[in-house]
Amino acid sequence: MSEEGHRPDSITIVSILPAVADIGLLRIGMAVHGYVLRAGFEPLVNVSTALLDMYSKCGSVRFARVIFDGMDHRTVVSWNSMIDGYAQSGDAEGAMLIFQKMLDEGVQPTNVTVMGALRACADLGDLERGKFVHKLVDQLKLDSDVSVMNSLISMYSKCKRVDIAADIFKNLQNKTPVSWNAMILGYAQNGCVNEALNAFCEMHSRNIKPDSFTMVSVIPALAELSTPPFEIFKLNPDDGGYHVLLANIYATASMWDKLAKVRTIMEKSGLQKTPGWSLVEIGNEVHSFHSGTTSHPQSRKIYDYLETLVDEIRAAGYVPDTNSIHDVEDDVKVQLLNTHSEKLAIAFGLLNTSTGTPIHIRKNLRVCGDCHNATKYISLVTRREIIVRDMHRFHHFKDGVCSCGDYW
């Protein structure tokens, strides 16, 4: 469009920014922001709100807050984006402060508002504020909104009141797959193994197909059983990811007979794990890494630096988690862990950015336990903030701590 001499207008900008946010490419979003400033579009509420939302979804809440504070007129969408931005970034207290500020200024919350606030309460484990938001849900007559009720189920479950969550779930009309996922995960989080599996079986009996989130919630519960029901895998016979997850759990628990059975099922079915990849954006160019890749022009430099970096984090207390790798010697297990795509992307980002610059990573799968632990130590020894967006959530690593609280 620009190459043909056409100047993007505000409508074009508002259309582009959500796409940038979905991909999570912050630098491209910043380039669009630069154009907005040059074109004089920033005072427009719809443009400012789209920018705010883009920065929030790209994990840069600081820039989002600058835009938010500079807005002369804020819509409820602006407030919602700011609350959700803080919640997604792991700053649940920041989300609740914005939520309270919104109420103090007399802005009426919407269903999206209370969902963001409930997520923050869940992350904080703050039952009292969660109950306050629940009362607000009743006052606003949002109790017919299934998405809001799903958020309540999640909040109560994470606040260790799975009994209240179960009551809400039981009385919920028109349950969605998300409702079932929230309840199954709630049971699993609170050690209610049989209840989680019973809910899963009931879900199946009602012809509601489980998705990847359902299975990730159920499989850890399976590991608690002496005789896990392998028939569950027949519901998703072509997805090897579930089988790999259960195999890793059994390996960690040294349950070798059960591990062997899962692997036999995979071999007979020809199942393989979905290949993982990680993206990192440097200088407006996106670099992609797969586990063990050597095709990148800086591969030798990346691996050399990563070897040094692993030595540094080991000295700081990092211990490689090799339980998910089998049938090779221990030293080989460690080498394989060090070729994971997110570690390669992080090393590349550290090598090619200046001191103090945050590193933004996009991951197509769930971050593995070892990479999660290693990244905490990397953020500590390098004094860098590392933001990883995996298939489930944002992880903000800073000073050796992750915003997810080691639960993801």
C-alpha cells in the first residue's frame, strides 16, 4: 500500500494493529506507532485504544500505560485493555488498581472488565476481592454471561474454594467447552483427581469434544491413578502431544512400566510430538528457531554463547531437569535440553540486543519445565527481562522470578 503511494488512514491503522497484536511482533507495532505520531492520529480515541491494546498484548504494559495516561477521553474498551494488559503481564495488583480507579471514576464495568478483574484475583489468590467482583457481577446482571461465569469458576478454583466453583458450574446453563475445562482444571489444581476424571467422562458422555487444554488438565490427574484409563487417548488418537505429556509425567515419577505402555501405544500408532518453534524479533526481522537447528547464520555463535550461559546459571543454582529425556546418557540429556528452541531464541536475542533491552519470544507450544526454570536463572544472571508468550499465557521473567508463579 505504502509502496504504491497510498497513505494509510486512521481506519487502516486500527485494522492493522490487532493483527500485529495477535502475532506479538512489538517492533512492528512500534513502527506503526511512529507512523501514527507523524500522521497526527494519536489524539483519535480509536487509534489510541488500538495502540494501547497492541502494546498490552505484546507484553509491553509500560508503553500501554503511557498511552493510557495520555488519553484525554477513555472509553470502556480503553479501561478493559489496560486491566487485561496488567493481568496478562503478571501484574495482577496493577490490574486491580486500574479496576478500582475505573470504579472510582464512575465508569460502568462490562463483562470484559469483570473477566479481567477476576483473572487478576485468581492470580493473586485474593478470595475477598474475588467475592467483591462476584457481587458486582450479580449487581450488573452479568450472571447470564457464560464467559463471566467461567471466569468465576477459575477464580474460585485458584483461591482454593473449588466447592464454590463446583456450585457455579452445576447451576450454569449452556455450559461451553471452556466451562468444562475450567472445572476440570479447578479439580485438578485442588487435588480432586477423581472429580476431575468424572467431569471429563461426563463431558465426553455429552458429546463435547475435549481440546488440548482439556487434555493438559486431565493428564496430570491420570498420573495419580494406579490404573490410568488409556481409553481416554482414543478420544484424540492422532494427537501425540497428549501421550508425550503423560510419558514425561511417568518418567519424572520413575513409573517405568507405565511409561513403557504409553510409548508402546505411540509406536503402534505412529504418533509423534508436534515440533516446537520459537520466534524472536530483532531489528524488524523475525528469526525462527527449532530445537537443534543449525541453519541460522549465527548458529555457531549462539551455541557457544549458550554453553557459557548455561555454566553461569548453573553456578547460580540452576539444575537441568532431564526427567523428560530417556534412553541416553545423562550428559547427552543435558546437551539435548540445551538445544530447545526457546533457549536458542533467548541466546540469539541476548547476543543481538543492547544491555537492558527486554527480550520478546513467541513459542508455539507450552514452555517445558526445564526451559522455564532455566529462563528464570537467565533473567537473573543477565539482568534482563524476558517475555515469553507460549500457547497458554505470557511469562514475564525478571530477576529470577516468573510472573506465572511457576504454574502454567
